Amino acid sequence: MDHDSARLDYLARVASLYYDHRKTQQEIAKEIGVTRSAISRLLTEAREKGVVEIIVHYPWRTSPELEKALMERFPLKAARVLVRGSKSYEEMLQGLGVLAAQYLDGVLHDGMIVGISWGTALYQMIKTMRPRYLPNAEVVQLIGATGSENLPTNGPILAHLLTERLGCRCWHLHAPLIVDSEAGRDALLQERSIREVLRRAQHVDVALVGIGSTRSDLYSLLRAGYVTEEEAQRIRASGAVGDVCAQHYSLTGQWLDIEINRRAVGIDLDTLSKIDVVMGVAGSSRKGQAIYGALRGGHVNVLITDDQAAQKVIALHETVGQ
């Protein structure tokens, strides 16, 4: 066997471990005795030499009309609106993931810092992303989360998966999302590792955030066990309709100085407002109010959503926002 054939066989082995057997780059590196950065380079070479063919499954058509309407009403850098049609909620999330991955791919560059919170749509985005080798880039976890959230959509897991996709390093915020008291939160923020991650978050170039809902069947914090149904009801009574990085805003986009907000471990509103690109990914008319609250407050400036949510947001703007 000549050198070129041996090289292709070697690339095929690495690619098979990654794409077929779903092993992480770190696991493959350990198995074959090289560094993780070498694995990222080998995967890139495999694609360039045609050993691996990446097939991009484009989502259903988008709605330029609704995208334009959102851009006219809110201070957005970009909007992508998926035409959902008869697709299920799960299928719609997959489509949003593709749209989000395509947008992110267009702004990624080596040396940038990407922040990520948590959410199912963000997981779908990462699954869709093509592997990159950006050794000087960084991933920063923006909001604390433990493994009790429905895997694999929690903060540490998403940060790890995104790091694998980008071939870079990661700053983990291994901390509960919500602690028992404001004093407990302040004590937790004295931990050196947590302070370092949050300081790194102040330099994030692109933030990837989920936009949630305080409805019991949708509310991620409630599903994860971080708040009780009674606490969720108090949040709704206070006027909160959604969460961006687990921090709550009213329907008019105002920060709610309520007790549960003061127990969240993660970036604050001031930090979020200074990030150049904050991409929120969420869909369905049921999340329309949450998305509207995030847009009205200017807490998201790139929106990836579907037509049902977009129509709900525009209707709310015409009634509430005037």
C-alpha cells in the first residue's frame, strides 16, 4: 500500500470513529494516541480529501416577509423565520437548529469567544453544525446548570458539545442554576472558578441563548426542578413571561427585581447587553410572549424562530407595544 492510500485509510478510520461511532474527539485522541487538536485537523483533512461527505439538510422554506416585519419592529441585526407548515414541534426544532447553525457558521472565526446557555433548540443547532478547527476560539458557559435538566440540553453538556464541534477550549460554569437564597448565591460567586468563568463571559463575542416560557409544560427551570410550581406562579403573577439565560423580564422588556432573579448564577443583564451578537433560538406560538419580552427589552438581537411564533410576536407588538 502506498503512502497516499495509507493516509486515506487512516483518515477514514478517524472519521468513522467520529461520525459513525459517535465518539468524541477526546476519546478518539486517547484511543489512537494523538492530541485532540490533531483529531480536529484530521477530520478537516478527511472532508477536504473527500473521505467524508457532509450532506447539509436544509430546512423548510423561510419567510422573508415575516423576517422583514420583525426587523422593522425590533432592533435586530438579523431574523430567520422558518415556515413550519404541518411539521411537529420536534421537527420544527430540528429546522431551527439548521437555521441557527447556518447563521453561526457565517460569523465564526478563530479567536472568537462563544457563550452558550441551554435549551433543546441549541442542542439541535450543535448537532447540525459541521466540525471546525478553531484552536484559538473559546466556549464559555453563560448560566449555571447541573445534570438534572433533561439531558443533553443542559449547560455543561451543551458547552462540551459545542467545544467538540469547534475544536477549541471551554470555560465551564459548574454551578446550580438557582440557589436557595441570595446570600447563597453571593457565597457561590466567591468561588474562584466561577468568578473566572463569569469574567471570561464579559468578553463573549456571540451568545447563544434559549428563550423559554413560564408555562408549566414548557418552563425549563420547572422541568429541571430548580423552581416549584408555586414559584413559577409567583413569577407569572409578577409579569414575567420568558427567560433569557434564566433571567426574567416583563412583557415590556423590563428587568424584574424579584427574589428568584437574585438567586440565579450566571451572567447579568449588563453583561448580556454588551455582547455584540445575542442569538435567541425558539419557536411555536406558545413561546410568542417570551420571545416578545426578549425582543422588546433588546436582550436578543438575532432571532431564529418559526412563522407561528413570529406572527404571535408581531400581533403582541401591535396591541401591547403601542
